[in-house]
Amino acid sequence: MARVTRLHIRLERPNPNYEGRPDVERLIEQMRLSSATLELRSEDGIETDTDLAQQLLDHVARGYGQASAAGTRGAGDLAVETVWESQLHGETLITGINIDPDTGEATFEELFEEVESVEVGEEPV
């Protein structure tokens, strides 16, 4: 994704340890949690390259939780919203609607055309 705007992370207490994830350890152990759920949002884009973000995602990658991210991929009028799920091990295209590069939003006309194109009874993608 070029810009992550939403990040949902569920962390679980690991077995055996928090190797390389001191901030995650501090959160879970100091508060005596069995799990924690974080819902992060930023219209400007979440900085996923930070040490804390990497610790959170590494914890999930090691099998101690789940994560999903939503954001945009592409540039300008070709940017589309995408979703990544840790359980699916990949990124899924939500829709191919073009968005305004300045606002990050689709026009009403684009949205209406997309809704009109969905057939009743169609299997979800």
C-alpha cells in the first residue's frame, strides 16, 4: 500500500517471549493483559516504518495476534482502496473506483456507477 489510513491489530500474550518487541512486552505485561486490540487511524497515513509499528506487526507475524490494514495503492486518479489481512497473507482490491488525489475520496458519480454495476444475488468477491 502506498498509504495506510486504518490499522486494526489484535495482540495476544506470546509463548515463550517477546524477543525484539520490548514495547509490545511493556504494554501487555505492565497492564497484565491476556490480549489487546488497537484501532489506529490517520487520514494523512500511518507511519508503518516506525519501530513501534514494526514491533506490533512482527508480533502478529510470529503468530501472536491478527492485523488488518486499509489504505490506498497507486497514485493520482489511479489510486484505489485496498485491504490487507494478516490471516489471508495478502492484499485484496476492494474496488477499482478512481479517487481524487487531493481529497482521497471518490466522487458521488463514481460511487453510484459502482453500486449500479453490482448484480443482485452476485457472490461476494
